[in-house]
Amino acid sequence: MEKTANERPFYYEENFIPYADGAFDAKEFEELMLGDPNFGMMSGLKAVTAKIEPYVLHHIKRKRESTMQNA
């Protein structure tokens, strides 16, 4: 899966932190995450994680979401 600078997952231990700066393919994120046997947590902006969650919910041990506040 080739990613641009605007769509990429960050990974720390068992935690994936997906990020997209616009439209993205949630199914591709799901395939990447579920391909890792250590995957157990997803963190990130709610606007991104909410689109991926239906695909990975049955594999998540924990999740953390945040929202961006307008300054």
C-alpha cells in the first residue's frame, strides 16, 4: 500500500494512530492494521478513527479519540 504525505498510519507498540488530511480509504487502513498480529489499540482524531472503527472494532482492546478544536 503506497501512502502519500496526507494519508498514513503511525505505529507505536500495539497502537496504530491513523491520520488523513482529507478523504481516505478506511478499508486500506483496516488491512494494514489487521495485518499486524500485535494490533490492539487505535488512537487519533475522531473524524478519522470513526471511519475505520467499523472494520476493526472486533480487534481493538482499547481506543483513544480526540477532536480538533477550532482556535
